[in-house]
Amino acid sequence: MKLCLLAIPVAILGCSCAQTGGGARINPGLAAMVPADTILLSGIRMNELRATPLYTKMLSQQRLSELDDFAKQTNFDPRKDVNEMLLASNGVESVLLARGNFKIQAPAGMKKSIYKGATLYGKTGGAYAILDATTAVAGVESAVRRAIDQKQSGRPGPASLLDRARALPGSGQLWFVSSGWGTLPERLAGDAGNLSNMGRLLRTIENASGTADLRSGIAATVIGQCRTDPDAKNLGDAARGMVGLGRLSVPENQPEMLRVFDGIKVEQKQRTVQVNVSISPDLIDKLLKMTETRPKASAKNR
């Protein structure tokens, strides 16, 4: 069983998760850069995430190699430079907006260009720009340019999406709001089997939202609102089916891991499907040990 099983409710609704407390805090400078056609907005409070036990353990076990790649590609490191990140997508392309402490320096091997007064560094279609000592933007070059356009236009971005984000309950380190799924469901529908079915189910969701809190294990709630009651019933049934498949994947000699799936509850009421997730710290530790990767033995020691 793999750690990715923890993401079952995320896969179900194409999202991440909510708790009790205050709403999502969005830096006004980053909010001003969110393109108006954004349909999915996700936030990470990196300064708070870095303090969580799960993040610390995964970092110490070198499970966050994606951050290494990101640091090499963009010349800034989320593990130490970034305090807050927003990921905005219009369903076709995405842009990452970051707030933190950045050093403006020209990385080797990257093409330098100027766009509306901002210096862009690009390579193989991707680009990033450090707009000032505390603000950076990264993504495909066209998305980076659109974020700069949005900032300089002074026009409002996706007001309803930003308002929904600010109204989210929770003190979680991860949050998202969505008002559609762009081309993703169509891409899934082109595949066979379960992915095709998932694509059809995703297209029935009108909006979704949530936050995830990793301070003590994983505590999360994913909420999706479908077009009709029957659509919601189908989605809820699919979610329960995926949880059931997860239970079947638990090895016979590790029955305690069934508690992972006992902590995933799916509820459906009229057009709304809600997935509540509660996974204790001890189970997280067991999952990390089960999926721990060890260095390959060298030919000399074989």
C-alpha cells in the first residue's frame, strides 16, 4: 500500500480538504496577480506547513524531491524562501505566485527577457520572475505574463473565487476553491476504465472547496457540489467505492492499517458530497515507514 492512498478523497473531487477556525488569509499583493479567468485557486501557507510534523518527517526522509527540482528550475526554494504560495489555474495552464524573501540574481543557463518592466528568466517553456524582494511568480511563460498583466491592469481578478477562499473555515496549511475543472475531465474521459468514469463524475461538479490541517496527523474535509441530486449520489457512491478498494489493498499482516480507511467518511445530501478525513499521527508514521525508500546497494556490496 502506498502513501498516495492518503490522497483518495483528493482524487475523488479533484481537490484537497477543512477544519474549524478562521478563514484563508490571502496576501493582497498575491491576490492582485490572480488572473481573472482562474477557475481553481489553491494556497499553501509554507511558514506554517514547515512547522508540521508530517512535513518535517517527509523532508528529513528526502520525500520532497519535487521541491529540489522546483528550486533548481526557479532559483528560489519553497523550503526556506517562501512564506505563502498561491497556485492559480484556468484549466489549461497554471501559475505559481509566491510571497517570501527572494534574491534577484541571474541563474546560469536561463534566457533573460524583459516584459512590462519585469525581468523574466526562462528555459524550455517555463519562466519565473522576481518582481521585488518579497514577490515572485513562476510557471509557463504565457501564464507568468498573464499574472504580470493582471497586476499592472489594476482590474479585479476572480472576485467570487477570492471571496470564497477568504470565507473558508479552517486553520489548515493547505486550502483550495474551484468553480470548474477546465479540460481535465475531458482528458480523463479519453482514457479507459476507471479514469474515464472519474472524468464523467468530475464534470458533474459545479464547485468544490476545502482545507487540510497537518498539525496532528491529517484532518480534512472535501466538499463538492454537483449539478443534480442524482449526480451527487453517483459521486458519493464512487467515493465510497474507492475507499472500499483502498481497504482491500491493505496487507493481511497489517490489519491496523484498516484504520486509515475507517477515518474516511463520505456523506451525500441532495447536491452536496462531503468527504471527512481523520488520520492519526501514529498511522501517518506507520505509512511513512511502509513506504520508506532505501538507497540501492552498490555493485561493490552486492
